[in-house]
Amino acid sequence: MSFDPKRQVVVSDGRRALASASFATRTISSRCRRAAEPKAFVDGGLGPEIRAKITFRCMTTQPIRIHVNPIRNRDSNRIVGSALDVGLAAGKRFRTIVAAVLKNKGDPAASSVYRAATYCKLGA
């Protein structure tokens, strides 16, 4: 995963992008198959927020799931950013191992990424 708080977040398999999100766009590769929305998201165990450009690698023995969605301004309903979550599915639950938020472009304190150190190591 590579995260640039001024531009975008990209999830790749080491060679090709699986998903990406910027302030205005969100994409998931056609190589990924659709899955039903989980009933619950579990995000405990994520480390502190990271607001700097960073690259890290996540390893798991289970298939990952990726969710991307727009972030909307509550007053105007305008899209102001994107959220991208990477996790593991267990039944109807989704355990988040990476959560990235890109919002309010130009605000240095608005965009961040969180990672579960158990699965994700710095450097890639």
C-alpha cells in the first residue's frame, strides 16, 4: 500500500493496482470480485494515525477485502474525499487491517492512514 496524503492511496498486489482512491475518484480493479457488504466493521488494533507519505506491506493468509466509498459534506452532500478500507472477512464481519481517509484537500490535518502492525510492516 502506498499513501500520499496530498494525492491518493493505492493498494497493489506488488505488481498491479487492486484499488485506489483520491479526493475525487475511487476505483477497484476488474480483477477483484464483488462481495456483499459486511454487517459489521471491526477496527480495533489499528495503530496511530499517519499523516505523512508512506509505503508499507501487509501480509495475511486469508483473502483480503477492499471497500472504497466517497466522503460527503453533511450540509451540501458534496463529495469532499474518499475512504478506503482493507480487511479480512469472517462471516458477516469485516476486520479492518488498513483504513485510509483522504478529505478536505489542502488541509494537512484531514487525511490519514491507520494500519494494524500485526499485518502491516513499514517499507515495501
